[in-house]
Amino acid sequence: MKKIIVVSGHGKYGTAMQSTLELLLGYNGSLYFIDFREEDTDIILREKFLQVLHSAAPKQVLFVCDILGGTPFKVAAELAMNDESVEVVAGVNVGSIIESIYQDDEISICDLAEFIVKVSKNTTLKFDKQGSYSSDFHTEDGI
């Protein structure tokens, strides 16, 4: 089954991530971006989420939220509670979102949620000034 990823967070987090991901990947129809603006309430955010869920049906949905316990996370978690096709993660990084996009459509939405968290953990580090990353780190090219 096809999957979509909904990226949401406080302020312009969603659209900022959209800008970053589209710069790196181009447009991707399986990604949705929703901002939780200062003037929004949790009810407004819920409606935004529900619009995506209804337009995405019968696809599986992974909500990627900026911070654990924030309103976007709480609203997405409420929607996921009674829906096996919806999962929620928080605090992941751009690289893990990119890698999750390229996962096989046969992977379950639950496994995709676990995968994105694992990749975030594995790609978060402190740069070692002593050079232990020198074989993997090149300054001449970027992404």
C-alpha cells in the first residue's frame, strides 16, 4: 500500500521543511507539509490533518512532528490512536525523512515509523575535530 508522510510543527516548520526537501529532492507527491501557526488552535490543526487523511485514503500515513509532546504531535497521536494505518514520530532529521521516502512500499507503516527514528539516531552526531570521520567527510562537495 502506498504511504504518505505529513511533516508538521510549530510556526513555519512544515513549509520550511518543504523548502529544504524540495531543494534536495524536487517535488514529491507523497509529502505533505502543515504549519501550526500562532493563530491556529488544536481544533484548526486537527481539521488540517483530517483534510490530508481524507484526501490520502486509503493510503497509510506517517506524521513527522517537530517535537515530542507539542500540539502537532498530540493532535496527530489522537488521530493515530484508533487507526492502524496512521503512525506518529517526533524529532527526526531531514536525512531520515529523505531515506524514508525511498523505502519499499511493502514495508508496514509501523516499520517505517521505527525506521525513520532509527535513521535519525544513527545520523545524529557531534563532529570529531580529531579527524576520526576523515574518510567519510569531504569538504569539496555537498548535497
